[in-house]
Amino acid sequence: MRIWGYVLLILGIVFLVLFALAEFGGGHIGFIPFFVAGFLILIGSTLRTSGKGIVQAKPAATAEHAGAATSSAPGQPAAPAAQFSTVEMPLTPDIAAVIAAQSARVRRILLYVTLGSVVFFAGLGIVLSAANVAPGQNKFLLLLFGGLGLATAAMIYGISWLTTLKPVRHDLRGTTYLRTTGPVKVVRIASGAMLRLADRAFLFDSRYGMAELSALGWGTIDYSPHGHVILAAWDGQGHSVYSLPGYSVSAGAGRA
């Protein structure tokens, strides 16, 4: 996640410079492009500073704490706050089907977002050209915003493909998924969120379980190892607080 933070931060700065040059060149492009550039810079900065595990971020945490952790299945007493564990669980066909269904939902939404980006920027270019905000530069504005729309759509789809869709394919070819017990923290990033666990941090779809995970300070999380599809979560007392549709204890959530 920290690598992607640097990527978005650099892209935001590059876009900001290009928009500033267009403004000084008489383009009068308005505040929206600068807002987009600032948005990218903000997300990149957040990913860069928060994209690591909670325990890793604390110098006081030692290897002894990690080694003392034992795997705890939901329903068992919570481990002491200084301990955490991440264990592999067998990926059954039923659980693989749940992950595949969730990936299909994400893919559909991603297509809507990318198409919306192209339409938004193209429409903005058409409006500015029709308003004749830069006499003699209408064609340039159309090409500029059309190109920005395509670049934004390509960037969104490319990042999502590399960080979500392709990793989920890797998950479905594997034989295990992960269960982490330990401290839990949710970091809000614009309309999304990052889940920080004891030994790792990753982005997840905020529409699925964000409220439930945000209320956890300590708990057990089941998720796919590469695509990071959140399957289920339990609090420190073993009470279920979230479960992806189709994922249940009978499907393997309660088996260590």
C-alpha cells in the first residue's frame, strides 16, 4: 500500500503542475481539475503514512509478542492485547464461490466508475468549449479533457486490476485464505477505507463491513490473502459482527 501511496502522490503532483500550466496559458479550466489533483495527493499521502501493520508501526512491539501468539478460532476467549496471530485456513469450494461472487460485483461497479470518468471529463470539455471560456482554444480543451478522462479511467481500472481483480484470481487459484487475530483499525480514505491489522494493512471495499470493522479495537478477521476480500469478522469475545453473503460458519468460518 505504501508503494501505491507514492504512485498516487506523484501522479497528483504531476496533474497539479499540468493544470497550473494550462491555467497560466489562458485555459481558465476552473477549480475542478485542481480538486482532482489535490484529491490524488491526499489519498497518496494517506496510503504512504498508514499502509503498514499496527504492531509493526510500534517500536515497543517485539518478536516475542508475535511468537507468543496462538491461533484462536471465533468463539474462543480473546488473546492478550500484546499477542496476535495470522494463520492459514483451507479454501473450500464454497468459500471460493463467495470470493468469486464478490469479485464479480466489484468488477461491475468498476466498469461504471471508469465509464463515468470518461463521460464526466468529456462533458466538462464540451461545456467549457460551448461557453467559449478560451476563444480559439475549443479544440484544445476538448482534446485536453477527453485525454484526461481516458487517462483517469485507465488509471482507475489499472490500479483496481493490479490491486484487486488480478489478486483475487490468484486467491481463487490457491488453497488457503487467512485469519488474523489481533488489533484492528480502520483508516478512512475518501470514499474508501484501509484495514490495518497487527502485521499488515490493505484497502478494502468500504461498502462491505466498514461500520462493523470500525467498531472493533480487537478481533478476528477472515480474508483472502491477495485480493483482501473480507469474509467475516468476530469481536474479542467471539461474537460475529460481520459476514459476507454466502459465507457462514457451516462454510468453514468456524473451523481452525
